[in-house]
Amino acid sequence: MNSLSDKYEKLWNLLGIPDEAIIHEMEVSLRRVGVYSLDDLAFLSPEDVKFPSMVKPVFIRKFATVCEYYALGHRLQDDSTMQDVLKALTSKPVPQSPSPSSINLSPEPKNIQSEMPVAEAVPISEPVTPDHASSIPKHHLNVVIIGDCSPYKRGWHHLEQFSKIEKCRVHSVIDIGYTDESLITHCKNKNIRLVSKIEELSVPQPNLYVIGPTRNHDLFKLMDMDDPPSCVLLDLPGTITVKSLEALSNFAADNNCPVYINCSRVVAPYVQKTLEASTLQSVPRVGWYHRQDIPLIRMPEAFSKGRIFHTTAFPDLVIAVMYFGVTVESLSRFQLNPGMTNYQTIGGITDYVRAAFMMTTHSGVELTIIADRNAPSASCLGVVIDDQGNVINQFDHLHAHCDLKLKRRLVRSLMENRNEVLPSVRMGVEALRLAEYVGKHFEKNLEDMQPPEKTGLWRRLSDRLQKN
């Protein structure tokens, strides 16, 4: 067993798998869905794992049982047996879940602010979960999806994912002028209400309203209802302004309603591993590289959805706010890299196809972000950089279910009062302020600056781009 990762050894011993070849194949299957430590089993749906045919059904059933065990807050010990697992699942008390192995910084405002210099700190006040929520019978969470829910649209994606999550059910879909037969049939078969107006609904508590990227104004309507929502999840459009999002945030806070943004990359394993590795540094120096494979023929559509800093690079800015407390006021230095930046005019719209920049805070934290819309293939990369600019750790993105993972965390936080890592709307406001700040810097300085020498992360990623 020494040839295998220690982090999986407890699992393999418990399942009783005798063949090391089978263990290797199972480990590969788990990594493909983002299980990099046993704690990740708490957010995994066993049916998402594509085990090879050599794995017997009895092992798969045992694995599903262990996932349920972790989901309830239990953790395997060195001497745990399958009987211990089954006994814990049938007993009433559920232990409090320990802190996950990955970095789990709370999104509360005091924690964000504590990482910033006092002079530059921007108060980030979070809405509080309503006091009456703890007294609600928590049998399931009623989910309402607002937006275009036709097949292959964003709303349909939410509809399918929330249907897979335990302790919640899709109660209603609000889709203006719905005519898609597939949607109508699906809602009828699943006993989901399909309406065209918010006013037509009465949704039992606790509930969660998922608002699509073109329907953010509906948040104001929700807060004016006699029974306001328990929680809201926003899909931010790339065209929303700081002023608009701040108004939404303040309105929700005034109505004591927690609002989160659907930024699933904050829970991606490659991000967590990069953050974990950066804790070994006296001052974190990390980089994020996000590649999309949008063909040029579809670039006008991508341009119309918002600038690259508000779309492709936006999740990385949310990570900067969420885990490092970065705000516009906390920055001491901003550097863009013209040598790795490319902008074009397509369809009458001028925007960046690729952008690279570095932000340094007053406390010395350095964050490099490279966003590429027109790469040969879609991928994400997180790196940790030493004082000389050399890449010392690199983590690739292998997780295809980050959206589902974030939704599961949100449901658990609401139904079990867990303190989960979730991106709040206030963090979205600060990330949007950073996006506008970065955009203005690019417009002002790009043509006047000479390309800097490519060292460290920029050199390595630039060479990779040229090879591709």
C-alpha cells in the first residue's frame, strides 16, 4: 500500500479492495471528479463517478455508503470498519464536521477585513440568515429557478443539478413566455410548477431563489413579497455595473436575506490546492490561468456578454477578494503584460481576447491572472511562485462538477446551518470593482507600455501558448 496515496489508504482498507490495479483505476476515477482528499467525499454524488468495469458492484455500494457517511459530517479513523460506518448512519446524533483539509476561510466581513491594511480596508457587511430560519421544519429546501430554462440554457442546467441534490427539490420555474415543449413536459413529469410571473407563486419556507443572468432586477420584486426568500443565488451577467450590483446587495441586506453569487470556481480542487500550497509562503504569491476555447466565429457573442475582466477573469477576481481580501483600496501596485495581451475588434465590438496582469497588495500578496478566450482547449491552472518568480507548484483543473459542488455546499449551509465557504454578493461587488479598475488600467496604459521581460509564470505560460 505504500505506493498509493496516503490520503486514500483509509478508504481502500475500509472497502477491502484486494487488487492494487483496481485501486489505481478507482483513484484515477476519483481524481477526475475532483476528489483530492477524503473530505471531498462529503460533496460528491456517487453516480458522478465513472468507475471502470473491473470494479465490482459491491465495492461501488460500499463507496456510496462512505460518501453518505462523510456527507453527514463523520470522518474515517484509522481503525474504522464498515460496521462503524453503518452504525453511525443509523444513529440519531450527528457529529459536527471538522474543518476541511483545504483552506476554509470564512466569508464573513471581519475575516476579509482582517487581511487588509486597516487604512485601506473597505467594510464588507454580510446579510444575516433570518432568525426564524432555525425554527423552520427542515425536511427539504424548495428551489425556484428564474430565467430561461429551455434545454441547453443556463436555467435548464440549474434545473438538472438541483434535482440531483439531497434535501432539496425544484418547486417552481419562472420563465417568461415559456413555449419549449421539453421544458413543459419535464415540469409536468416532475410535478414542478411552471409560471411566467413571480406574483403567481407562493413558495413554502425554507426556499432558495436562483436568478438567471438577465433577471437580476427580480431580486427587488422578491424582497417586496409578503414572505421574502430564505436565500438567493445570483448568476451575474457580465454587463452588470458596480452601482447596480451594490444596490441589489444593499436591498437584500436591508431585508435580511443572504445572497450569494454562482461562482463555482472558488470550490474547484485546483484552487483549493493552490491556496493550500501558498500557506507555506510567508507572503502568498499565486497565479491563475483560465483558458476558454471560444472560436473566433463566436467571439462577437462572447464580447456582447461582457468584457473579459467581467466574464472570463471575473471568478479569479472573486477568489482574490474571498481568500486574500483584495480590494481596489488594498492594491499598492498593478502591472499589465502587453506581451501576453491581445485585443481585437469583431462584430463592431472591441475587447480583449487574452489579458494578463499582476496585482500586488500593501501587505505584499502577489496575484497573477491570465484570461484567454480563444485557446486551443479549455483548461484552468493554478500555480505558486517563489521570490525569484519561478513556478514551484502547479495544479491543473480536472473537475467537471464544480457547479454541483458549490450548490451542494449552499444547500448544506441552509439546511444544516454549516459554516461553508460561499461567495457572497458583497464579494461580488468588490470583485466587480476590481474588474472595472483593471479595465481602466488596460485602456489607459496598454499602448504606452513596452512588453516586460517574460519571467517566472509569464515566461512559462507564454512559452506554452506559443507551442499551442
